[in-house]
Amino acid sequence: MDVCTGELDSLILPWIQSQSLASKILSRAARQLPHDWQQRYGYRPVLLETFVESDRHRGTCYQTTNWIPVGKTTGRGKKCPTYKQIIPIKDIWLYPLRRNFARVLCR
């Protein structure tokens, strides 16, 4: 479910009001996820990645919460044996969890 599009509205009761709900959810997830991964897998991620179907959504909540747009997918999927587009093209967004994420990833 994409919290940026309003599709989430059907999951929230009509009388519940929450300003900037998508921003709050993304912020909490970005804070909690490194702890959970450290506990489960023994290391802390330094960068988050997400994909937004650009034909259907603008990714506004990612833009307003300082995610970085870095490009687009080719629409091939990760296991496609051909070079033809078979799925929708998506925007790629990144969110650094540490200032020195690039240095950590290049080790």
C-alpha cells in the first residue's frame, strides 16, 4: 500500500485526522528499521531505497521527507531474461541513514 497516494485512506477510519501522516510513517520507519536489522541480521543499513511507479504516483511524500531521486528503472524486473520492458518503469528514491553512507558502502 502506497502511503503517498491516498490509497491508505481506506484503511483509516474517516473520523481519524492526522496531518502529514505519510511523513510521520516514513520518519518512524527510517528510525526503527536500522535497529531491527541490527538485531535480526547483525548489521545496520546505511541507506534506504524505494521505488515509485511514476505513471501512477508522483512520490510527493518521499520528496517532502528529503528522499533523493536518483533515476528510473528500465522496466525489466530483476530476473528478466530479455532487454524489453515488461513491467512499469519506476522512479528510484534513496534515503541516507548516515552522513558517511557512501564511504561505508565503498569499503
